[in-house]
Amino acid sequence: MKILVTGGAGFIGSNFIHYLFKKHSDYEIINLDSLTYCGNLENLKTIEDNPNYEFIKGDICDSGLVDQVVKDVDAIVHFAAESHVDRSILNATPFVRTNVLGTTNLLDAAQKHKKRFHYISTDEVFGSLGSQGYFKENSHYDPHSPYSASKAAGDHLVRAYFHTHRLPITITNCSNNYGPYQFPEKLIPLFVTNLLEKKKVPLYGEGLNVRDWLYVEDHCQAIDLVLHQGKIGETYCVGGNEEKTNLEITHKILEILGLGTEMIERVPDRKGHDQRYAIDASKIKKELGWEPEHKFEEALLKTVKWYQNNEEWWQRIKNKEYLNYYQKQYQEKK
Ligand code: NAD
Ligand code: DAU
């Protein structure tokens, strides 16, 4: 099988490519990625010489290129996106461009060449929960940030191509991933790497917002299952059943690193900050037999160790000017 992975140089995409090669060593994989600020080919160093792997530097908004690449594959697994909520608060335009127009471009090529299409989406499209309840496949859409609105547009477009053109699609909506190769702007890698540098960690508001945490390898396994066995036209919600407040996460990381709460810096809250996300993953469990294999405590420990052992990887990223510029802009705007 020949698979086009878009955004394969990012966090989940690169983990997925590693996962696919381990699980299906005979598969051919094309990675189409424009290498934005968070695309990093170092994530794929160990497989770059694999004859079954090809990297193409390119933009999913480039319709000529996308058409050429899609023509030769059996299936598309679409990760490429602008993925960080805080950045979408500062400037929504790149989110609409890649997440909406780029996705439409891929759908057009998939439709023209009649290819299987799997779209990686997020639980954020469903909005925010109170203290009770879970997001399910039939939860109503209520995205709150420019990021989640652009991802929701993607979900609707993917479904529209199924209903209108009978394009063989599936969608997964998953919760917060963590693990190796995550860009250090997101909560866990930002806090771990700050603390490794003996810098304080910027906790938004009271730190009481809740996220469900899913180890990235468990997510990759779910995508692989849906790609091969999922019912065409259907959506599957994927979550780790590991709800934690941001404060709890922060305390756990501090404990692992033997540091105290004086390393927490309370900063103004994110604008429009969603209170709680939680997923009912019973459909994928029941229909496809998926179960998350990693428990939060041990997988967080493993993740922290990965950042401890791969300091060169994140130091190179963290020292780049754009990250400092972005962090400064965001703090100023708040
Ligand atoms: P990421 O930001 O780490 O990686 C995104 C990748 O897409 C990068 O390699 C980037 O270079 C590439 N890219 C961006 N714009 C592109 C374009 N126009 N053309 C080609 N490549 C482009 O993101 P991630 O955290 O790995 O997320 C991957 C997908 O999973 C996204 O669609 C995101 O919405 C979804 N998702 C992420 C999470 C999470 O917790 N990280 C949870 C749910 C869903
Ligand atoms: O739920 C899935 C989503 O998870 C994905 O769709 C997104 O691509 C991904 O970025 C992630 O979004 P979040 O906004 O939940 O992740 P983030 O790591 O940015 O923030 C997690 C929580 O931590 C959130 O409540 C905000 C808080 N936070 C985050 C940062 C970066 C802080 O308190 N301080 C911070 O510096």
C-alpha cells in the first residue's frame, strides 16, 4: 500500500510514519510537508534512507503539486495543519489557508483520482464542556477558537465530499496528544523544556481547565485501525480517558523533575479559553477493538525522559528567533 501522509514532519505525523513502518514494513510512504516553523525533518532522521520513504517539500495549497502526488498513492492520511490555538488568536489567516483551503485542495485531488481519505481532526470542534459529560461522534459542533473553527470547517468539507461525491472518507477527532517530537510551544513540552532550563512555567489563569491526554502512539494505533477497518463515511472519537487539570499536569512534571511550585508563574488566561474537553471513545473501542495502551503517569515519565535525552532537538528549536518573537507578541497582546 502506498500512503500519502501530509504534515509528516510535525509531531503526530512523524510519530505516525514511524508507527506505520514498524507495523507495515512493506508500505510505501510519501511525506508531503511544507516545513513551517514546526515541521522538522530531524523527527524522521532514522528512516530517511528507507527506500520505501519519500519526502516532498511542498504546500498542500499547491493544487498542481497535490494533484501529481495524490495520483500515485492508494490513500491519504491528512495531518498537515496550523495546530496551535494561541497562534490562531494572534492571526487566524494561516489557519484558514492551510486548514480550510489546503484541506479542500486535497479533497479535490482525492475525488479526481478516487482515493481513500482519512482526516485527522480534534475534539476542540465540539467546543467546551462543563464539569459533566463527554464529546461523542454525534456531539454538536461549537468551535470557539479560530483554530478549532478552521478544523471544524475541515470536518464539514470532508463529510460533504462523502455525501456529494461518495469520496471514501473517515475522520478521527482526538484529544490532547503528548509524547516525543512535540513542538515546545504546547503545554507539556513547553513546561518540561522550560524546567530543564530552570525557567518558570507560564500557567494560564487558575490552571483549572481540563484536557484529556492521549499518548501519541495510542493515537497512531487508532488512526491505523480506522484507516484499514473504519466504516467509510464515519467519524471516530479517540481519547485517553485521562482527564487532568493543567495544574495537576504541572505538579506532576515538577514532581518528576524534583522541582517546587515556586517554578509556576501565573499569567493572564488565554482569550476564550475552553474549560474542559473529555471524550467518550466507546465507538472505536466497540467497533474496532481499540484501547489506549499507555497510562498517563508512566507515559508522562517516558515523555519527560525523552526531552531530557534529546536536549539538542529542542534546544535548536527553542533558540530560534521566531519562537521568542511569538511568545513576546502573545504576552504583549494579553
Ligand atoms: P504540528 O503543528 O506539530 O505539525 C503540523 C505539520 O504540518 C508540520 O510539519 C507543518 O510543517 C505541516 N504543515 C503546516 N502547514 C502546511 C501546509 N500548508 N502544507 C504542507 N504542510 C504543512 O501538528 P500536530 O500537533 O502534529 O497535529 C497534527 C494534526 O493533528 C493537525 O491536523 C491537528 O489539528 C490534529 N490534532 C492535533 C492534536 C494535538 O494534541 N497535537 C490533537 C488533535 C488533533
Ligand atoms: O484537544 C486537542 C487539541 O489539543 C489539538 O487540536 C491542538 O492542535 C493542540 O494544540 C491542543 O490544544 P490545546 O489548546 O488544548 O493545547 P495547549 O498545549 O496549547 O494547551 C493545553 C492547556 O494548557 C490549555 O488549557 C492551555 C494551557 N496552557 C497552555 C500553554 C501553551 C497553559 O496554561 N500555559 C501555556 O503556556
